[in-house]
Amino acid sequence: MKIIDKSDPKTREYLEKIGEVVVMLSHLEAMMEFIMWEFIGAKGNASDRQTIGRQITHKLEFMEKADLLRALIIERYGEKKGKEFTSNIYTSLQRCCEARNDIAHSLWFIRYGVDKNSLQTEKINIPNAFERGKKFNFSKARKSVELKELENAIKLMDDMSLKVIEFGLNLLNQPYSS
């Protein structure tokens, strides 16, 4: 018995999309880092600036990097740009991170069931079943997943990569606020 039947085309499609979610968030994180490293403003050539920036950011989690990016925007360009970043980008970065963590840390049952005509895909994310002061609720951990949900997460991450770069490059072409 196989846990995951990779010979099934639909299973392979799910596995591909799950992997793509993980890769896309890593790409989005890299875009945030490149912009942050420029905002940090280290002296030297591009390699030196990236090295110094990497030393500052390499141990930060995704949302800690988003927080640092927001703080750098406010510090360099003022509250107005910070609010623009928060309203246009920051909350979507949170959604990207939550989606990736939910997808990457879930236990997946891809195309399982008794009848070949009614196979389904579900994920189980145990932390979702815990609420402080309440009994463990397995139904909150278990969720049926269509490919479209994974595709939507991938599209959001791709869109946010472009938004982060566009927003950051636009700011880098402006003088710091005084």
C-alpha cells in the first residue's frame, strides 16, 4: 500500500501545487529581503549591501521580515508611506504566510476514499483544532481541499511578489523623508 499514489495524475497535480506554494512564499520572502537590504542602506557595492542586509535578516521569520520592512519604510519615508504599505501590502503578506504555513504543515490525504468515483483530498492541520479553554475539536482541523484553493494561494503570492518589488523600487527612486 502506498501512502501517496504518484502514478495518479490528479495526485501529482496536488503535489505540484503544494510544492509551488512553498516555493512561491520563498520567492516572495526573497523579494522583501532585496528591498529591505537596500533600505538598510549599508555602504559599499551591491554585494556588500546584500551581505550586510543578509546578516541582519537571515534569522528572522517571514512576518518578522515584513515587520522590519514596514519599520524601514516608516523610518525612511514617513508614516504616510508606512500606512500605504500596511493597507496595500502588509495584510496580504500575512495571508500569504498563513496560507503557506497551513498548506506546508498539514497532513495531506490526497485522492483517498473507498470508491474510485468519489475520491477526495483533505488536509488535517492539528493546531487548528485547539482553542484556548476549549475541548479539542477535530472537525476544525480537517478540511476538504480543491486544487483551486492551492492555485489561489499561489496567485496571491505571485501577485504580492510583484507588488512588493514595485512598491519598493518606487520608494527607492524617491529621496528619504526628513
